[in-house]
Amino acid sequence: MAVQNKTYTLVKCRAVADIEKISENINITIDDNGRIKSIGSEIEGDEIDCRNYVVIPGLINAHTHSAMIALRGYYDDAELQEWLRKMWEFERSMSKDLMRISSEIAIIEMLSSGTTGFVDMYFNPEQLKELSNIYKIRVQAGYTFLDNLYDPYLIDKLQRELKPEGYFQPIINVHSIYATSKETLELANQLSKELGERIHIHVSETRREIYEVKKKTGMFPVEYLNSLNMLDRMQLVHLGWVASWEIDLIREKNAIVTNCPTSAMKLATAGFFPFKEMLNSGITVTLGTDGPASNNSLDMFREMKNAILLYRHSYWSTSVKAIDAFRSATYEGYKLLKVKGGKIREGYVADLVLLDAKRLYPLFKDRLISHIVYTATGDMVKAVIVNGNMRTKDEILERLPKLIERLHRLLNA
């Protein structure tokens, strides 16, 4: 069923849903440039029977650490700071071979569960560049500023050598304020200005972080980043302990934010992302799983559900709806990547997910978004299209058993 580099039509799709519209029994024609050519009754090129599928835009995992597949299940029952110490101990001696095999497994997991692009923070962006073009998945990644593991001037040098290619775009990763000095932050800021690359950073994840940054700088974390004139080029991840005036700063500077609800719960960070307040401020709100060691799943369907549940549990309110999580995982994710996608419209990139319609029951038009957010999991994905390249789940998973065998060999070496 693999299709690439040709015009074809998904015929009689059972349903087609994005954040603006739901259609039934409709065709989608995809051109040989990987864009949606028409939606309606037209048929062009090869015909693919879509009557048993629900079609949605591709999902963007806006924050993960793909190479931490090797650390999945490792020291799981600890709070963030203790957990981080154990992760960093392991990572100091982690081989490039182990990073690559882990990232490759993560890419297969993400693709097969409907993720068509992701943003990665780790230490192997050149490997991710290669893998992104092998697997045809959109990836943004970069070298990571983390003072206790790497010399910041080495990271600066390596990042300057990292170039875009095909499905890969470089970004600048800064682990956090607490894991980097002011000098490192200023170095990353200068690098961002020179290269025109976004800064991707963990911010305001725990109460301890807030206290430590406030004690050291006299400011809360987002305020501090703003004082360094960095905020207008940033993607801020977590924000479980963010103040209302910091939300105003984020809006004023047009920064983008990323919610990672599952890892917040697993690592007992106690705060919760102010989803509704961010939406009401007009801020671009994206969604991420965090890494396979802190989640431990890379399934964006589960993440959509958890984003809603955590907010409602914390706020005693149902003001955040299923459509809000769906928007964060699709359209807002594509805004983050600066790709015209996340909607099923003519001229948009053909990044699509085909779900098994028979498992989304009872299948009524007015229940479909709820089914996608609250009922669906990555197991229901039958095929994925990225830039017009279509693969079935079985085709995506073909290499996985051998890769897992190799992962075990490397971990046992």
C-alpha cells in the first residue's frame, strides 16, 4: 500500500475531520508534490479505498527526547530532580550507537501511532537528520546546552555546523535555566539571533525551580528569560508553575508554549499547565509527550486525552474541550514547525492519519472529535501519510523487531 511521488486519491473516506470541519463519504486527492489538491468528488491518479477509514491531520509531538527509549522504565518511581540525576549519570556514558538505535525505535513508534513530526531535545541531531529523511518524518532538533555534560562553546560550534536537509530543520536546545549559567543562556541567545533558529527550553516545571531561580535572579523564570531578551524566539516547555503576568509576557513576545501533561503527573511536579488561560491569551499552545523515559508512551492520542483530564481535575472545570487538545496536537503543532499543515484543506501539506473507522463506534458526526481525543489510541492507526508519502502501519513496523533485538544487545554489552 506504500505510495510516494505520484498523484493519488483517497476515495470515499468514511469521515474527514480537522479543527474546522467534519465531512463524510468524501475524496481527498494528493498531488505528486505532497500537497492536498482537492477535497470533494474528484478522482485523479491511483485510487485508494478509504471507506473504512477516518482521516485526520498528522499529529505533531512538540517536545520529546527520542533517544531516551534506552532509558524507558529506568528509575521510574522518583520525583523530577532525583530522576534527572539518575538520567544524567546514565547519559554521561551513553554511546552514539545506543542513541541512534533508540531514536530509530522512537521514530517508528511515533509514525505508527500517527505522529508526522516531532521536536527533539537530546545530543544526537545529526543522527536524527539522517533518520528523518530515511523515514520521511518531520523533525526539528539541535545540540543541547547542558553545562554539567557539555562545554557550551563546543555546543555552539556543533550547532553552527548543523544544517537543514529535507525533512529536518535545526533548532537550538537549552535544557533549562537551572542547568545552564547566565553566560550559556547569553551564548544560546546570540546563536539564535545569528542563525535565525528558535530556542527550545524546559521552563517553570517545578516549584523548586521557581524558588531557586527567584532566589538567584530576583525574578521568576519567564521574567528572567525576558530580561535577557530571549523570549521572542522561544518555545517554552512545561510551564506548570507560571504566573499570570508571565503569561502576559509570553503573549506580548509571541513565544510558543508546549504542554506535556503525562510527564508532569508521572514526575509529580504538582503544577499544571494553565491551558485555558493560554488559549484565552491567544498564545500558540502545542502538545508533547516528553520523552519515553518520563512518559513512558509516545502516543499523542493518549496525550490529548491527558491534557484535558489533568486540566479538568486541577481546575474543577470543563472549560477546556476536546477540540482544544485536537487543535494543539495538529494545527498548532504545524504552526510551531512553520509548515502549512494541520488542516485538511487544498494547498496544505498532505500529512494525514488514517484511523480504523470500525473501532470508533458508535460513529456519528457529532461524536467524532470526542472519539479522537477520548477513545482513540495509536493502536487504531492503520496508515500514515507525510508529505504525500503513504505507508501502512505494518510497513512502518517492519524493522522494529530487529531494532529491539539490537537495543537489548547494546544495553547488555
